[in-house]
Amino acid sequence: MIAIYYLLMLLLGFAWYKLGQNLLRKGYRDENDQRTEGFVGPVGFVVTAGVACYLLFALLRALVRGEVPCVGKGCKMQVYTLAAHAGEYWGNMFFLAWVVLALGYALYVTLRIWFRV
């Protein structure tokens, strides 16, 4: 079951990458003569950047301290430590890293589209 979760996360990451590459490959206008837009608009960019920075800080903090708060609804403020709950710790670290990379890639694609030459 765990292998299916990680496989689905990797497939979702690959699909996210391909979507970004398709947006970058488009010109200034699409087939309907509409302007090519990035993943997010200006306000969404600021919000996404803030969330990505917060999650990156949480990821780096968890690496340094060796403990990560549980990510999800059913956790009830649980904290997983590397010494006591190694599987859950690395599972949450993988999820945090995946989200930070996905949001960072969305910001990268949006900036590349905005500042085309």
C-alpha cells in the first residue's frame, strides 16, 4: 500500500512537470488567440510563494531537529521523531519535500512565462 502511495506521488509529480513544460512550449498566444497564462496570477503568486517558503522552513527545521509535525487532518497535533517513528517521519518529510518542489516549479514556470523575451 505504501509503495502505491509513493508511486502515485511520483506519477503526479511527472504529470505536473509535463504540464509546466507544455505551458513553457506555448508561445505568447494559444490556438484561440488567448494570452498564455502561468499556473497562478499575481496574487496567487504571492500566496504560493508564502506557502512554499513556510513549508521549506518547516522541512529544514524538521531535518535539523529530527522531528516533524504530522501532516493531515487526523493527526491531532502529533509529532513524529526520527528516533521513535522513523517511517512516519520520512513519509511526512517526503510529502513536505514533494509539495515544496511542486510549488517551486509552479512559481518557476509562472516567472518564465511572465518574463519571456
